[in-house]
Amino acid sequence: MYFKPFKNNTLVFIENFRISETIEKGIINFLMLLSPVFIVYHWYILGGIPTLSAFMNSNSFEIYEMRNHVTSGGTLVNYLYSFEIKAILPFLILYFFKTRSKWFYPFLILGTAYGLSLIMKSVIISVLMPIGIYCLFEKKYLVAGLVSLITLGGLMMLTFCANPALRGGDTYHANGQLLEPGKELKKETVFSSANKGFTGLQDRVIYIPGKTVAYWFMCIPKKAPFLYGDGYKPIAKLKGHSFVDYSTELYKFIYPDWYKQGYRGSVNCASFMYDYANFGNWGMILSGLILATLFYLIYLLNCYNLQASTSINFMNLLMVSSTSLTTLLFSGGWGMFIALFLLTKEKFK
């Protein structure tokens, strides 16, 4: 009742907000040019296509290093990489599908190729999930089935490429120490590895987020102190302090055995835990208010265009359970995806 005027005014504002056709075409043409140029450049600075390199490698530790190397191109490249897989490519594929453009299938192929080239399974899901969801809303079941088959086949291919045990044996060694003789020849079947992969994906979505929250509570503040703002880059910069990223700092406490073997990873957590890590219980209250506001704004977007809003937001809403909200909205591409939709919303009616 109290929010109804705000809701109505917001929907009227969205409806009336428009840009000229010339500006819209300029944005689309710029993104069409940027995507292939950046993809080729990214492959160049990576020294090739990581998935092919992983397929030619029989050492799982070295493949792990290749996966980490994907985001080693510097700040600008990392931002563009994140924008490409989480906003630009998914948006262009959606836009070309909705406008029945001849560019739909070329960019579907481009997005698939880039998504499968970087070893990580999450990339192909980020690129293709929005169009898959939208096709279901539009009852375009043939295209939705094609996208599902590409995604499923891609996940199986990535599992095969990243798992040397499926390709003759794993010569894994951490910190320069080889495994015992014979162990590097241990093999798995395709079916057992695929089962592990899908079970791992299921755990990653359902079980791991809650488990990681519990670990963060165990570590903070017992092993790692509250940060009082140093966990946010802008605040840390204003204070003249170094930024502290607990998603990487806590890895050694949560996975000590892997850490001793030379692995360095991240333990991304639910968005509210980053606020807790900085301000304790007050941070949890602040996070609750922020999330409530965000969810209400997404509800308003759903009221305006349910099909497009669900396609854009579904994947990102899942990621709220395992990523900092500020990262997700800004460098993670969520905000850009929504902005691109709002700029071209007339095409999605």
C-alpha cells in the first residue's frame, strides 16, 4: 500500500525513458565490434586458447594454473572479460534473437566458442543461460533445446579437457614433487567423471554456499579480524589503507591441505558475509536493508517485463549466494546487463 505510488511512478518512468534509434544502433554496433576484437586479443595475451592447452596437458596442477591465468591480464582486461561473459555477449545474443537479426547465430557461435575456450564451466553457463530462459518464455522450444544441448555438451567437453585422468592418466605434482610411481596412470571412466562433474555442480549451487558461510563465521573474527571498511576498495582507499580480500585471504584457513600443496584459490561467499566481515552484526543489518531494496527494484523490473527481467536476473540472483554484491553489480556485469536492456527495452516488448 505505502509503496504503490513509488511502484507506479517507477513503472511510468521506465516506460517513458527512451533513447533515439541512432544512439541505440551506435551502442549495438560498438558492442558488435568490441566483442570479437576483445576475444581475439584475450586469447592472444593468454598465449593461446586455454581449453586446447589443457587438452594437450596431462598434469592437473598445471591445468589449475592455466585456469587461474585466465584472469591474469591486468585490471582492464579482467573488467572487459567479466563484462563480455556476463553482460555484453548474453545481451547481444538476446537482442539479436528478439529482433530476428541475421547476427543471432554468428554471435551464438562466437559466445559459445569464447565460453568453451576458457576451461571454466561457469563461463558457458553465464553466456547461454539468459537466451535459454528467454526462449522458454517465448515458447521457442527448438532454440531452447539447441542452447541446452550446447551447454550440456560444452560442460562434458570441459570436464574431459580439464581432467587428465580421462585421457591416459594424471601426472599431477604439487610443489615440484611427483606422485608415487604408477599413481599418475590412474584412470577414470567418462561416465564416472561426468557424474562427479554434475554432482560437483549441484553441490556448488546448493551445498557449498551454505558451507562457505559457516566457514567464514568460524574464521571471523577468531582467525581473521573485522576489517572496518578495508574489505571495500573505495573505503580502504579513502582511509589510506590496503584493500583486504577475505575471499582469497581465508583460503589458507578453510583449505589448509590444498594450500600446503601449492594451490591458491578463492572462497567467495554470500554477499551479506562481506558486510559481516567488515562491520560484524551491524554489517548483517546493513546488508539485509540493501538486499531488500535490490530485490524490490528487481520486482519492479519484473512488473515491467517479466520475460526479459527473469532472463537477465536469474543467474545473478543465484550468484548473490556466493559473491559480493558490489562486485556482482559493477565489475561483475549485472548492472551493465540491466542498463543495456533499459536502453533497448522497446525491442523487448
